[in-house]
Amino acid sequence: MEQPHPGDDGMSRLPAILLAPIVLVQARRVRRETPQLPDAAGARTGGSGPLRLLVIGDSTAVGMGAATLDDALPGRLAHELGGARWRAVGRSGATSAEVLRDFGDAAAVASDIAVVLVGWNDALQLRSARAFGRDLGALLSRVDAVRTVVVGPPRFGDFAVFPQPLRRAVGAQARAIGRAAAAVAARHGAALAPGFDGRMTAADRFHPDADGYAAMAAGIRAVLR
């Protein structure tokens, strides 16, 4: 766990640091008891229509929690947009730094709309908001899209799967990362869409189910309007 630094949103991680013995035990138990879901089935390209859509990021970009990517964010958003040829790029468990490192080249392929989903794992790992903002900014610099949307981190403070005080700790860190995401998106001319609210979840009580992805897609479509 990183130590807080002045001006580095260290206060957002202070609850987790002060409660580290309890938080770490709870985090291990949640990981142990949470079902490990497979990625959404099928090819990571699909759809049809005039628009080129890129969805890039962590497990939510590649549809964990949904049966197929047509039921996950790429397919649901393509439907919201009236049809799009989509690509899903990413990996479950990836932080913003890992998405930048492993998928930066994919981000640079031209698209009409790019949706960037990072922050879940940064918050869970208590990465500093400064480090997250730096990596998100570098990733947005690689994106070649007419319109770019950054999806904020989830509202972990509302996730019932987390016991207290773990919920409070990761919730505070997600909010700090959300503030960083808003600032970085604004600097890069990207829209900011709300993160997952944790209401409509898959069997792991963590990732969105098909309805959760549909709600996320509607939120993204709203900011694109």
C-alpha cells in the first residue's frame, strides 16, 4: 500500500491506512468469497453501422458479468448509438497504467467514439489519484477518436458486497480517483460519464449484469448528446 504524499490525495487513502489491519483482512476475505466470473464470450469485435466504436479498459470494457459482449457495454452502447462497429480492448484486473502499457497501440487506431473505462482497479489497489491521473492523461493522449468519453470509477461506497470499514476506504479512494478523472477528461476535451452504481450486478455482486451495462450505456449516450 502506497504512503500518502502532500497534494497527492493522500487524505482519501488515510482511512484505509489507519484501518489497514482490518481492511486488509476484509479485502482478502472478499476476494476469496467472490465468484470468479469468465470474460464475456465471443469475439471482441462486432456490430454494424456507420460509426466506429472503441471500448477500452478493464473488466467492464471486456464485458465481465455479461454472457456476451452484445449484452455488455460494447453491444449495448452500439444499440444506443443507432448502430456501430465496435471493438472491445482490455483485460480484467488492469489498472490505468497497465491499460496504457498493454493497449496504448490499440487506442491509437482511429475511431469515431472511444470509451475509456479505468479506475476500478486503481481504487481497489489504493493507487494514488495523482498516479491514476497521470496514466489516464497519457492514455487519452494516445486515443485517436472524434469523441472520447471517460467513464468515472464505480461508486464503491454504495457497493453492498464490501463490508465496513473496507467499503468506506475504497469508497473514499474511488471518489478521489473520480475527481482526478473529471479534471483529466476536461483537460483533454473528453466527456465524463457516471460510473457504475453497483445496483444491477452479476453473480459476483460486483460487476454489472446485462441491465447494469445497459444503464451504463444510457449514461454514456446522455453525455454524448
